[in-house]
Amino acid sequence: DTGVSQDPRHKITKRGQNVTFRCDPISEHNRLYWYRQTLGQGPEFLTYFQNEAQLEKSRLLSDRFSAERPKGSFSTLEIQRTEQGDSAMYLCASSLAVLTSSYPSVIPEAFFGQGTRLTVV
Amino acid sequence: AQTVTQSQPEMSVQEAETVTLSCTYDTSESDYYLFWYKQPPSRQMILVIRQEAYKQQNATENRFSVNFQKAAKSFSLKISDSQLGDAAMYFCAYRSDYGGSQGNLIFGKGTKLSVKP
């Protein structure tokens, strides 16, 4: 399977605990995105990486959230001191940005993983 | 900032019939993409169809077609010959296409489609 994979699929944690999720993008994709999807809502952008560089963080990403992509391949999203409001589906997507002489040009399609459903009790 | 609005939280269609899902968006940009994504229960989001804003011709993918009205900022999805497997959440999404854009998607809240046998 060469699609985007996320691990774990489900995570139940107690309030105040730390959790870490992993995303493995499609191997040749250099762009990786994290989204959060709460019940009844569409996914909301959290952050993205170009290779190993984290280029943008949404205001939704509080100080308790940190994301890494150390070697430009897989990425991790850590939430410290979880709160009940963190309960959501966390989606990862990957895409390919082609570097032109002026700026990166991102292919239209983004491919999503199955998500990690976090429940904070 | 760009926004995407889906005004139909739920829709229902009889198997083999046609259904249209609505989407409107707001942007001041001229170059962008629009997408419809399908999210079946407990399964990953998959791309159904995409439309480049510079193209006047409406995109079509088998039983799925769009009605793209750029001036009205409207982007509806038509599903013909509905099948039971079409039952899912459908999300309309927008993405900027200007040089150096982040490439992230802006989603609507979704429309839950049920297909009756």
C-alpha cells in the first residue's frame, strides 16, 4: 500500500496526558499537512511541512501542540496536557510541490490518510 | 480570507436517481481550485472531482459532474445514477493557486448523503 498511513487509528487518553500521532505520507510527496476535524465540521488546517521545514502554523495550533518531520519523510503530531476539547479526528494529507525558479507549485491533489480519532476522557 | 459554505447538512436520494449537492465560496483570488471530497463512515477522505478556476468547462468524472459558476462563486456536485456506495459525507473544498501558496485546503462543513434502496 503506497497511500498515506496514520497510526494509531484510535486513541483514548485521560485528560492531562500527552499523546503522539504518526503520519507516513506517500513516499515521493514533499508536502505534508495536518488537519483537525471535529464532529459535524469539515477538516481545519493545522500546519504543514515542505520536506522537513514547518512553514506555517494555524492559530488553532496552541502551544500544547507540536509537529515534526525530522527527515522529511514521516511526521509526528504531539499534544501535551490533553484537554477534552482536543477530542477530534486528526487527518494527515500529502502532496507534491514542484520547485520552479520562482516559487513552489503544488499539484492540485492532496491524498489523505484514514485519520487518528482522539478521545480525551 | 476564503470561506466555503455548504448549506445542506443532509440530503437523501433514491438509488438510481440524481442528486445535486450545493456549495458556495468566497474569495478575492482569481486563481484557485475547487474540489469535492467524499468521506465514507470510518474511512479515508477521497477526491471525487476537481475544477480549475481558469477552466470554463465543467469537470466530469463518470457519474459525477460539477456546475461551476465562477461569477456567482457556486460549485455544485451532481451525482447521476446514485448507488448505495455513494452514501457518505461530501465536502466541498477550496485551494489557492497563486504562486507560493501553502496548498492547504479550506473545507465546508459537509453534506451527509444517504442513498435509499
